[in-house]
Amino acid sequence: MYKTQYKNYISVIFLLFLIFFKGYSQKFFFSSDKDQLWLSTDLHIHSIFSDGTVWPSIRVEEARREGLDLIAITEHLEYQPHKEDIPNPDKNRSFFVASKALKNGEKLRVINGSEITREMPPGHINAVFVRDANLLLHEDSLSGIKEANKQNAFVFWNHPNWDAQRIDGMARLDKFHEYLIKNQLLHGIEVVNEFTFSEEALQIALENNLTILGNSDIHGITDWEHQISNGGHRPMTLVNVENQSEKSFKMALFEGKTVVWFKDLLIGKEENLKALIKDNLVFGPLKYIEGKLIGEVELTNKSMNPIKMEYLGDFSFHKRSNVFSIPANSKIILQIKTRIRKKKVSLPFRILNAVTAPKKTLNYTFILK
């Protein structure tokens, strides 16, 4: 009897270990090569210290469980609907509370930020890597934006298509924004915010060399909003860095080395999307089926996002059409009818869910040997 109870006890402990390990295991949303990393980030987050509904430590726990690398706490400076319960005289307080929730040695990082909250123009402006958020609070928004730049913060325009400020849902520049861009006071723009994707914001980013961003702007619970437990994910910005240091991350933001992950879409500048696809779609060696002129190759998707592909070349496939999807973290076999045995094959594809500009998706050619 005692042996049975002991075995049952050990089984329960082992089960609890597995549950704990599953909840806190390292996640890799997108694979990286040895010379670079793709950090998963959310740079627009609220807690109860402005108009969110949870304590800042919950934001850390959500990010930890979801597997993010970095989040920014960006409370509204001017808009404080909970001030009767939480007066919040120190605008850095939310960041300090979140920072204390971090565990020694964990990969997740939290950086300080603020949201300058005004009518359009300029609308809502985020600043991250802020040293002292209190100094950003001014009567006029321009003074706050200039102060953020004095603190060497990364400054970006939030939800420029927000229909509460653009009734047609169209992002467009006002003279105020043109002034900010001309004077290098604005460095990025959200093309994705919460549940919306703005092609117009993407065009603004491309025309003005602004960093392309996508963030959750979360106020409630991320699991409820984005169905995390059912395989969903929040919108996030993937940042291509040389290492995991804060300096490297900040430099990559200013250099525009980002790709937005929104639902099953990847959105970014062409060179950044090509780097991400190169790291995550991998073809094995080309082999010919014995006695046949049909080449066979294994294609691996290393990422946690399905990739939709359209073949643009002259060959045809033996067991599938020229349009197909490869699921997340999976492998498929392509059989290519090359007519003659080839030592090298060029396969041009259009990546249908990799957006490089409004109405335009990424073309990428794979070379098989």
C-alpha cells in the first residue's frame, strides 16, 4: 500500500512539474541564424496606473507566459481615469512595479515608456526608453516630444488610423507630423494596433523611413483579447538584433530592423522580411526519385506562423498545386518535375502573407542544390 501511495505521490509531483515547465518554457516564435536574433516585443501596454484594468505585475506575467522577450509599460500621461483610487503622482511608478515582478535570470525585459495623449494632431505619441516619464508632461505636446528626444527615447505615432480621431479610418500626415519627421523627433509608426492593420500607415512608414511597428495596446487581459490559450497571439514587433542587450535592441529600433506579426500576417520592409524568411523557411538538398525525373526536397517552416506560398516558376509540382501553405513548425515534401536531372534548381515564390507595401507581398527565390 505504501509503495502504491509513494508511486502516486511521485506521479503527481511529475505531473505538476510538467504543467509548470510547459507554462514557463522558452518559446521561439521565429528562428534566427547565429549572427542575429529576432526578439519578440510589445511596445504599447497599459495597466491600472492609467486606463488599463490590471496591476503592472500581471502584464509581466502575461508576457512571461506568452514567451515575449521585451515589453514597454506605456501609461497615458494626461489620461488618468483611476486617479481617485490610484493618484499616481509619479509617472514612472507603473514601470517600477513591473520591473520588481521580474525574476532573476529570466529572459524577459521591461523598459520604461509613456503615452502623450492629445487630440489630432498629433494624436497619441509613445516614447520608450524613457529615463523619467514625469518630465514629458507639458501643456503642449511638442514640448513633451522634445523632452523625450532629449532623453534619447524612441518616439513613435500610435494608431494613426484610430477611427475616434480619423472618422474614415485613414492614416495621414498633418503638418505637425511632417514637422516631427523633418526634425527627426518621430522615429516610428504603428501599422498594426490591437485589431487593426493600416495600409496607409505602412505607406507613410515607407515614404518617410519610419520604423514599422505593431503592438497590442492592451488594456484588458491578453488571453481574453487574443485567445492565447487557444493558440492565438497578441500583435507584436519582431526586432532583428545582434545580441540581447538593451543597447542592441534600441539601435535596431532606430535602424528600422523590424517585422510586425499580426494574426498570420508578417508586415515589414522588404529587406527585413527577406531576412526573416531566410531564417525560417529552409529547403533541404534536392534528391531525385530513383528511375524518375522528379526531384524531391524537404521544406521546413521553423516559425510559429503558417507560411502561404505561390510558386512563380516554370516547373510544376507532382502532388500539389503552385499555391500551398506550410503550417507552423512543420515539414512538407515537394516533388518537382524538372524534366531532366539538375544539379541546381531556382524556385521563385511569392510569400502571400508577407506584406511589403500596400497590396504588395514578398517575392523570394530559393536556390536548391
